[in-house]
Amino acid sequence: MLNQALQAFPLLAPIPPQQCQPLAGGLINLTYQVGDAYILQRLHPIFQPEVNLDIAALTPHLQAQGVPVPSLLMANTGLPYTLIDSAEQPYCWRAMTRLPGLTHHRVTRPDAARALGRALAAFHRALAQVDHPFAFARLGIHDTAAHLDRLQKALAEHPTHRLYAQVAPLAHDILRWWQSQGPATHAPQRIGHGDPKVSNFLFHPDRPEIIGIVDLDTMGWTTLEAELGDALRSWGSTHDESANQANFDLSLASAALQGYAHASRQWIPEEELLQAATGVVRIAYELSARFLTDALEERYFGWDPTRAPSRGAHNLLRARNQLALAQQAQSARHSLTEQMALALRCAPEEPPP
């Protein structure tokens, strides 16, 4: 199937399969490096082929504003993807240019966090005036109420699950937090990356600068509070989400907020920026709830048997980690708002998009 996929893209057809090296690190799509210049991917079925139409439509806007993102290659079909039948099901394959840069899975320095904040702001700025009707979108990704409803349903449906006694107290902590929240504040919809974790940004090898942004399948309409909250959940955490402990590093989160504020204060209202500064609290609680649901339903496609004896146990581990991160971020929420306010006061002038 690999050779068939290569032949589907004119620029890749002369390249033998022997020059395709599988790349580790991604949990979803099967990815190959093709020579030095290209990437070839088989998409996971959770992504419909039409997601490539959205990427092909939006990347020119990003590149025109100097945001470094890959370009999709056209297949023989005239589309930015091809479908190849297999014994299991048809798979969608796509090819793209390969960007330089280093992948990191943790942020260790404030200057790197500031660079991430600036890069995400540049991404948002480039799409701020684009009104794109998405051909494919993952709906309800950050619908916290819906995720907590699913958690309550899972608790009701799995009272005899072997992990229930460990899941239930954590679930009740999350539900109590949710009940303590006031009505949702209205926030405008913006086109976001959708998965702004640190490993989706490529770093310059010698200085704290972002020279590539990848994994654009998750682009869609969202709020800045959800997007920046998800980003800080990754950038401000010094441990992997499967670790036995969590640590929300306020210095890293503050540096990221500074970088974002400096690049966005002239075109995003201050009220929206201040609200977004504490989005990490909701997103971490939400993710913990999702992991608890998956623990009872025994669903985790990225289950690592070296970390936990079952899918449910691994998800329980991740749920505990994210709940601890949420609670730490909640304790720091006033500091996060103050840091964003300070960054806005000190931010240089930046013209609107």
C-alpha cells in the first residue's frame, strides 16, 4: 500500500519505498518521511478525507502572513489526498512538504514558552479575517457540559467496573467543580489550531523560535479561552499527562501569556484576552472527565502497556494527572489573570490584521 500511495502523488512517484522512513511520536496518523523534503500520511478514520480540503484552503492564508505550515501536494485525482482500498477499509492518504525544526514534548524555559505564545498568536492573526465554512469539523470537542453528561452516564452504566471505586470520587470532585461555575461568558468564535500542544510546534535548533506549525487536521471554529487553555495545559505542564504526578509551572504559563499578549493586544479585545488567560482550568478539568469516562469504557487507542496494565488503568492515570493539573491551575488563576493584565500593559504596539 505504501508504494501505491507514493504513485498517487506525481512528486513522490519517482521515490522508492526504501526511502520512506516511519516516524514515531504521533498517536493518530501513520506517518512516513519521504526523502528529505516530504511527509506521507495515512489518516486515521476519525478524520474524513474532506479535512484536507480545509487544510488546502487555509494554509495559503497562513503562509501569506509568514506562518510556517506545510503545503499539501496534489494527487493524481486533482485533490489534496487519495483513497486507497485495503482489506479492512478504504484509507485516506495525503502528502505534504516537510518543515525543518525540532520537536519537543515539554517546555523547559520561559523564552521557549514566550515563543510558543507568539507563534500561536500569529496563527490566529493570519486567520482572523477568514470566514471559512469547514468541510470537516470535530464537533463538541470542548463542550464541557456534554463531556460531564457522558461521565455521569458512564458512572450509571458501569457500577460494577473494577475501577469504579477509584473513578467515582474523582468524578464527583469534577462535578462539584462544574456545579460551582457560574453561567458561561459569551466569547467570539475564532479559527484555531485545535490541538496546540507543544509537540505540534517545531523549534529552531539554536534559539527559542518557532519555525514550523504542524498537525492541522484539528483546525476549526473555537474560542480563544478553549484554544489558549488547551495550549497552556501543555506548555505549562512539566510532566507528561501519563505521569504519576502533575506540576503546573506558573512561570512557563506566564511567559506564554506574555508572548501571546505582545502579539495580539491590538486586534483582540482585552476582556477576551483576560478571560482566555484562565481557560486552562476548564480544559484540564474537562480532559480529566473525558479520561475518567474512557477508563470505565476501556477506550484508549494509545494505551501503553508499560505504563498501565489496561486501557482503563492508563486512562485513570491520565485522569488523576489532569485533575491535579486543573486544581493547581485553579489555585493560580488569579496570578494568570494578573500576568495577562501586566503583559497587556507592557505589550508593544502591534497593528491589527
